[in-house]
Amino acid sequence: MIRKNPRGDQPIVHESAFVDPTAILCGCIVVHENVFIGPYAVIRADEVDETGHMEPIIIGAHSNIQDGVVIHSKSGAAVTIGERTSIAHRAIVHGPCIVGPDVFIGFNSVLFNCTIGEGCVVRHNAVVDGCDLPSGFYVPSTQRIGPRTDLSTIPKYHPKLQNSRKMWPEPIIPWCRDINAFRTNCKFFYRNQKRQETHRPQNCASIAVSWNVFKIFSIMRNVSDEKKLPE
């Protein structure tokens, strides 16, 4: 669902982007080309600052906003998601926040009042609150990073993985590009057939989501968990 916020701002969505019908986009939002926004994602830009000003939420080209992701902003602050970035299932990105290009944000992670540098990997169930991460930084699963966190104490990649800083975004993003035609077919069904006459659009969306999950877990299966690697 694409709708205006109380101020009357309407989301701007590039024609090549795919927005699932169950997703909600509200307000001052800009979605660039070849973006995928999955089922039940919520992107909402509807708060203003004390002067009535509101910065947009921007989703960069070729990025992947997965099922149940919530992107919102406090008091009209900016939220920017860089190009070729993947925000995984049920993650929360709350502005003010900048997520750079080629970043992977894992399942259920929370970002607030932070900057995530280019090529960073934030694993599942992690929290980054009030802290800026340099480019290529790796956040282990369940790690909490705040304003007083000494980043030098965060475990680094295991030597076997140290040359794989973009091991998550690089396999995922080409896949996102490969399914552009598939997403276009889904859009064709949505736009040109009445929902009461066929269930094919819903089936297409379900297949897209299932394939999404399958591909990501396939990648995860091929990358050994850093805790299990020998020293």
C-alpha cells in the first residue's frame, strides 16, 4: 500500500522497483530503481521536526528490503539506505540513520541514531545504537554496540574470512538483479488482472519470498560460522 502522510507527502517509487501489496509505504519516501520491498515491510516518513520540516527516507538502487522490515524516523530526521544493500527479515532501521552501500543487516537487528559504513556486515539480532561504524566493519550476532562501546574490542573476522567483508552483499545483490524479470512478471499480473479472478499474483509474491529465503540460507550454509572455525 502506497499512501500519503498527514502532511500530504506521497512516496516516489521508481517504475522498476517491486513493492509487495502487503507492504506499507507512507509519506516522504524515495525508492530508486530495481529495489525489492518484501511482504509486510513498513516504511513510514510521517513525523516533522519543531519547524515542520521532514527529511525523506531514501532507498538506494538495487537494494533489498525483506519481509517485516520496519524503517521509520524520529522528528523528521533523514534515513538513507545505500545502493546494493540488503536489510533482512524483521530488522528495524530507525532514523536518524545512514546505511552505506553494499551493507548487509541481519535478521531482527536494530539500528538507531547511527551510521553504518560501506561494506559493513551486521549479523542477526545485533543492536547498533548511537555509534558510527567504519567501512567494512563486522558486527557478530547478538552483539550490542552503543556510544561507549570500544570498537577495537569487537571480535574481528577469523583469518579464513578476513578477505570476505562483502561476503553477504555480493552474492545477494546479483541474485536480486537476476530476478528483475521475475518481479516484472509479478507486477504484470498485479496490474493487468483482477484479484478476484485469479490468485496468480499472490502466488508469484509467495514464490519470490520463498526464493528469497532459500537463496540467503544457501549462502549462510556455505559460510562457516566464525565461532566454529579453528583458531
